[in-house]
Amino acid sequence: TARGAMRPSASPTFPPTNFAVVETGLYRSALPTEVNLPFVEGLELRTVLSLAPSSQVDPLFASFLRENSISLVHVEDVVSISRWDKMEDAVTFSLSVV
């Protein structure tokens, strides 16, 4: 570009609600929505561990995961976390996945 000419900037990306880095390569957030998908794509994820029941995952997000070869694991499908006394089982299972 000519000196002083403005270059178009990349579109901004938006992280999902409650997004945070737990440690390098490990993140947490609420389930992403359509507006969050470009941000999520940039994370180069291999696996998404969901605490939400499989019935609550948005079809668009499920499709995004398939298209990007990202595994989706539902903790509640493996361990019932509807009761607090089962939370330890859910955490143990989740740690075995990551």
C-alpha cells in the first residue's frame, strides 16, 4: 500500500461468555454462539468438553465442530452431574479427557 494509506483491518472476534484461559491450551467458557465461532476457530481446539446436556448444544455449533474435526464430549452423558454428590465423578472424568 502507499505510504500513509490505511490497510483494512481483520474483522474483530468475540470470545464466548465467561471465556478464560485455564492454562496454556486449556480454556473455559459458556457454550459459544454464532458470533463467537471465528474466535473459537482461532483457538485451534481438538476437543470440547461440555457440561451441558447434548440436547442443549446449538446445531450450528455442533456443525462447526464437525467441520473443524473437533471432538465433542458431554460430561453429563457419561456422568450424572445433576446431583452435587456426583460432582467429584464429573471432575475426575473431565480431567481424564484433558
